[in-house]
Amino acid sequence: MSGGEETKPTIEKLLLTAARTKYWAVLYGTAHPTTACRIREFHSVLSAWLAAEPENRLLLGVVRDKFLHLNEFFGKGNKLIRSLTEHLYLLGVATISFGPQVPLPELLVFFDFLHRNSGEQPCEPFEEHLRRGGVTGISINAYNYKELLSRKTIECDGAKVKAPGREDFLLKSLLTSNFTHDEEAERKIIEEIVNFPELLPVVIQRAHASECVGGPSTDPAGEDADKTISPEVLRRVFHRLGGVLGRLPEDRRKNIFAFLEAGIENAGEAPKIQEAPLDLFIAQSLADDCTGEEFLNLLGTVLSVEEKTAGRFRKIFETLAVKRDASDSLLPSLSGRVKESIKSRDYYSLKTWETVEKLLLSRSDDKYVAKDHARFLERISSEEFRNGSGTPAVPIESPLLATLAPEERYRKAVLILLDILGSADQEEVFYDLLGEIRLTVTNLLSRNELPLLKEVLFGMDDASKKVSRERSRAIQEALQKTDFGHLIDFHLSGNPAADTSGTILSLLSRFAAVTTLPVLDRLLSETSQSRRRILLKMAVHLGPAAMPFLRDRLAHPRWYFVRNICYIMGEIRDRQAVPGLLGATRHADRRVRREAIVALGKLRIPEVVPPIGKILLEGNLFSSAEDDSVRIAAANALFMIGGTEASAYLHRGSRSIRVPVREYCKQLRSSQGATG
């Protein structure tokens, strides 16, 4: 299809069908009969579209609230499409490609991922899920739509282009841009270099090719003017790269420095850039504005690069280290790195940092770069040194050394306090210990030392079950005064690590009697949709212990909060929720009624069948279309609960005077017959 007027209605119909399919898939999963019907409908529309396209391919850009196709946006303002695009956007999908053929089973795999990852971080990358499911007709990409087409990062079959294409893109960007007001262009350049460090020698070679980069041009209007990389561009690119290197794993940093040094040495006699040799210019740009810790990361990586080179880059970093130490001492950070190397039993790292420490302590600027010390630094990066030459006969890395580390000693001291707390004979000693532990809990919270915090709080809770009633009450009061709100805020602050997230959720669940109210209060006041999803997950993780607090809030005046409470009660799947949810089915707002019915269906308790069946059979010719959604939810709840009585209600519902309800019940009964 081509042409704006002919394409627009067809593409909008296709996108709307996809959005409706996603809605049902997320709500009920791909095994539900209605979802399966929607997926078949979408497959039919998509297949018709692909058959009419010259390349049998549909390429869509994903924006937060709309799709981009060709050069037009579609779907803005439509709630269903916005829900689909935002879901894809949060999963990191910037461009999605269908074709040349998309079998129905591949669409099932695609929508199944959306169902399993609606409201939390995915357990695996989207593309990995598609690959594992054998999907070849659907591909996703983190590059945005226009960038993908302009850079030609993928061909029609999804294959990556060869390296020369990347070199052309990189050099073209460096030659034609100054990045002064274009942070995005600079970010793309850095991303390309980090992912493909073999391009660095190309950049250095082009910088070296100019007779005097940044100097007066002999032919400013000639062809050479277009081949000169601006010194400011080089400085900004390597400055930005230096900031990124500190966040990369050590092996990737070493790989980048290996290509850097190889490029510099292959360039031979380096030209001057702003009165500095090219290699010095690059090193200064990398280290500019680095903190002491960041600079040490760079220095350690430069020293450990395994390539056999003349070491020009290392010597430059030696000089920069001495100059930096004169104004901003590196020695405290170095001492910390020596201790960390001992604890981790990393002999090579230990010797590297000890050597740097001794050199900084004992050498002036001039002596530091003398030949003997250059040879010494060459030796510590040699194969002989890495194989253990020069290590002491009696290793300092005793198995007991790790147990003497300050962090481990602190942890053991805290756990000893807990042991004594449970066996203290004198009341005065007990309350002194409890006060000390309360201070420890506050300190652990402020430093976000969550694993040890979990040990302490769980230990206090266990101890309260083994002491007298009065002492148990004192321990529980101390636990109730813990600032669990800090843990909730930390969890909401921005994607903590998976192990940290699990620790927080287990703490909130263990002390649900104290943590439920803070979670619900934040859920009520939170305006961010993504944070509300996290809070809903927290509340569900609290489990049955939170049920009394949830029931009390079913009478809250704000309908959307009550709807969230119904959702939480349904996800916890505890029988205590039945009376409250049945009451919510009579709520004034139909959205709350609908969510309460859906939650009752999740509980799968036979005794709720009669009241839900009564809701299904309510209605007359004058009922509103909005109320039909409530009765359809009731039919679906009966289908999920199952049983003879539920089937009887669905049979009666298939004769409803309301057409949507009647057809839906027929479809569910047909599905029951097929599975029976």
C-alpha cells in the first residue's frame, strides 16, 4: 500500500486491531478464548497488509503515545493504542518489524510476552523471548524508526550491515558535526565506539591524516577541509568516552584501551592538536573532569592492557597521575583499592595498586617519568609478573584474612548483639542491647545495607518469640518504629538491583502488619503510573497478613483507590477477601464493580458463583452499554471458577436480551465444550 489517503484507514485499522488484541492478552492471557479470537483477527488483518506490500514487510516506529509509519503518526489520542505503545516503550522497543510472513504461533509468542510482563521489569529481554520461541517473522530494535532507516543498521531480513558501513557513519558524523548543541548526536557516537572499539584506530588515523589538525589550513575551501576532524569534536568525544569508561566492565575497558593504544602507535609520529601531541591530547581529554576514583579506574586499565606496545600511552598516564596527585591526592583512594585487592585475593591488582602508591609517595614529577620507572611499570604489566613473579613466599592472603575485614567484623558484632539480646539475664542489659540494636538498624537504613538489615530485623523478630511477654513487646515496639517508608522510597527511586529488590520485598512481607499502611498511603497519593505498578506489586507481595487493612479501605471515597484494593485482594488470592469483594460488587462506580468481580474470579471459590451469576443475569433492554462490561466480567469470572453451577449460569446468560452479553456467554460455552 502506498499513498496517504489509501494507506491511512488501513493502517489505523491494523493498529487498532493490534491494540485491542494486546488489551485482551494482558488481561486474560493468550489461552483465553476471547484473546485467541482477537489474535486470529489480528493475524488475518496483518497477513492481508503484508500480502499487499511490495517487500511483504511492515515497519513501525514506537513513540510513547502513537505509532510512526512512513512519515506519518497514527493512533494519537486513542487510549487502546496509547496503552500498547507505552507498554512497548517501557519494554525498550523503539522499532518493530513484521514480515515477510508472520505465522499465527509467532503472534501467540509475541502477545504472551506482553501478558507476562505487564507492570514490572521483564525477566528476560524481549528479543531473547522471541528468539527462544522460534520467532522469525517479528523483530524488535532499540533504535528509533528514523535512525534505523537512516543508519541502515538492519536490512529487510534483520541482518546487520558490515563494519565499513559503521566506519562511514562514524567518520561522517565526526567530519560534519561539532556537537556543540547536539547531545543526542554525541551520545550516538559514543555508543558506536563503545560497542565497536575497533573503529577507534579509524578515528585516530583520520586525525593523524590531517597535516596539522586544528591548525591553519593550506586549502580551507578545498577537499581536504571536509576531511579534517575538528579538535573540539575530538576533545568532546574522548571527554565523553572517559566518563562512560568508568561504568563499563573491566574487560570492555581493557578492550577499548587496547584499540586506542594500537591506533596511536600505528599512527607513528603524531601531529599536534592545540599544541599537544595527539596521544597526549587524547589522554587529557579522557581524564578531564574525572574524579579521583574514575581516574584510578582509567590508570589501572591502562597499566593492565596486555597488548605488546611501546607503552607511550601508559607513560602519559603516569605523568597525568603525578600531576593530579599534587592537587587532588589519589593516595587515600589507592589505599582503599589495596585493601579491596587483598580481600578479593586479586594478586595482580594488589601489586598494581601497591606499585602506583609507592611511586606517588616517593617520586617527583621529573623522576617519575624517568626510564627506570617506565621500565618498572612495563614489568608489572608483563606476562612474568602476571604469572606471580615477585609474590612473597608466605602469601598475605590467608583464608582468615577475609574474616578480618572491617565489614565482616562489623556484621559479626551486630549478630553477636542479637544472640546476647535473647539470653541477657538482667533487664538493664537487655534494654541497653535493644537500644544499641535500634541505633544499628537506623545506621543500616541510612547506608542502604539491606542484606545485613534483613538479618538484624529477622533476628529481632525471631528473638521476640523466645523471650518473656514483656521483652517480646519491647522488641516488637522497636520493630514498629523502624522506618520502613525509607525502604519503600528506595525501591521506588529507580530500578534497584534484583537481589536488593528481593530483600526489600521480603522485609515488607515479613512485617506486613507495620508496612501495609505505608504502602497503601503511597499508592493513594502516587501520581506516576509506573510507580503505582511497583506499589501494587509491593502490596500483593505483602500477602494475607495485609488483608485486614485492605478490607478497611474498600469504603474509601476515591473509586480508583478502591479499584486498586480489589485488584490487590484478587492477586493475593486469599479467602478472607470474599466478603469485602462481594460488597464491592455493589459499589456505585461500575469500574470498581468490574474489578471486584474479576478478583472474585481469580479466587476460584464455588460459593461466590450465585452472587456473580445474579449479576450476569441482571439487565434489561434499557441497561447501558457500559453495564454490559460488568456482566461480561461476571461471565468471565464464572468461566474461570468453573463447575456445574457456573456452567448453568453461563447457559442462561447465552439467552440474555443484551446482545454483547449473549454472544460472549455463547463463546465461553463453546470453549467449555471444546475443552471438555
